[in-house]
Amino acid sequence: MIPQNLLQLTTQKCKTGCPILDRLLRGGIPCDSITEIVAESGSGKTQICLQLSLHAQLPLSHGGLGASSLYLHTEFSFPFRRLHQLSLSFRSSNAHHLPTNDNPCDRIFVQSVHSADQLLEIMSKTESFIENSKTQVPVRLIVIDSIAALFRSEFDNTPVELKRRSSFFFKISSKLKALAKRFNLAVLVTNQVVDLVGPNEGINGLRIGNLGCLYTSGRRVCPALGLAWANCVNSRLFLSRNEDVIREENGKLNGESHDFVCKQQRRKLYVVFSPHLAESSSEFVITREGLFGVER
């Protein structure tokens, strides 16, 4: 084993497709690592996953991985319609860097997952799938959207079941990290939030990362799956969604006087913890073309 200076190591990264967010992430989502995005439903987790799956196909010289993606989804049906919509914008913006008549959606392998056992089974098969893939574009991005759905109702809240659940966490994360290291993959996992009630900072008084408390939609929340899962990921990002009152007006509707409140939805991405990122945040918007940071 040869000693290495960890401060001088360079890690390949996959750009998100937004220069503002890529600057915040110091180049994008890193390979040989597990990055987690935590947020409530409808905040933009899946949007980032789809967008990254497309931009991973760009050549290395343009911030991609020159690669295909394996997308494991655990909730609802896969958003093929939204992926197609994003792919049209992606292809239009990057036509010079993609093969002619190539459909970017064909380079995203989609698989549904319904249990933790099934996920482990897929992980054991993924290694041979990557090695024996007949496509000319290798798989170098794995997305799991979302990890929390697999553990929501399968385990009871007893010491024995919680121990068994933690064992699954470590098995899944160790397999993901082994794949990431062997094939220089980027791994992106989404997680949900649960409401947090209590006077203390963090979870049970324990602060995890840069932010003492997480807030979204006016609620105080914390990432699902607890401290055991937090120790399984390398980086954690948090997406918040809140409504700001822009102005209040008084007007008439059907001849009657009414008060009208104009609101604007604001979304923000925060770095909760990461070995290579400082505490930072950026507002962002979701449009038909994708997810983009906002400079204010």
C-alpha cells in the first residue's frame, strides 16, 4: 500500500447541467462516493436524478462521464414522460457532443425495486452487468430514488428490527461503495424527511453536519432512516421548499370585497455535510428545461 496525500487527490465529477449548482458542488457529483439528496416530496430530488442521468452521457471533456446510468426507482411509476421532456432540452443544448440520431433515454437503464432484499440482489448482479454490458457506453452512474421507501413499512420499531434494518443499511452502502471504487462510479441516492418534534438541535440533541435544523414548507424536519444511515453516505445535500408572501392586495370578486395574497415558491439547496464541500447554499428553480440555480 502506497501512502497518499488525501488533500491532493483529484476525484472525477459529473456536472449537473447547471453552472451555478456545479460551482457550489465544486464541479458536480463526485465518483467513488455516495451522495445523498434529502427532501420532502415535490422538492426536486427526482429532477436532479434525471438531469444527472442525462449529463453523465456527455464526454469527459465537457463535464460528463461518457457513460450510461442505472436508475433504480422504488416509488410510484418511473417518470418517463418527464425524462423525455428533459432529454429534448438536453439534446438541443448538447447536439455537438452527442452521436447523431442518438436517443439519450436509451442510455438510462431503469429498474423498479420493491424491497431491501431485492435491492441487495440487484447490487450483487450489477457488477457482472457492468462488466458484461454489450453497450459501447459503460455504466458509471447509479441512482437509487428513493432509499427510504424500501424501509418505510418493512421493519417494526423494535430493537431487533432496528438492528436488522441497520444491518441492511451497511450491506447496501458497502456494496455501493465497492462498486463505486472498482468502476469509478458516481452514486446518487435520494432520501425523504420526517417531521421533527423536540427542543433540541439535530436528532436527539446530536447535530449532524453544517445545519443544526432543517426546515421545509414551514416545518422542522430531519432525514429519514436516522443516524445509522447517515453514517453510510459520504455527502448529504438538502432541498427545501418554502412560500414567501410577495404582496397582499384587496380586490373585488363577484361584487364582493376580498383579500388576495400573492405568494412565490422558493427552493434552496444546502450542503449539510461533505468531505470536500464547505457550508454553502443556492436557490434554484424547476422549469420545463430542467433544474437551474439562481444567483441573487
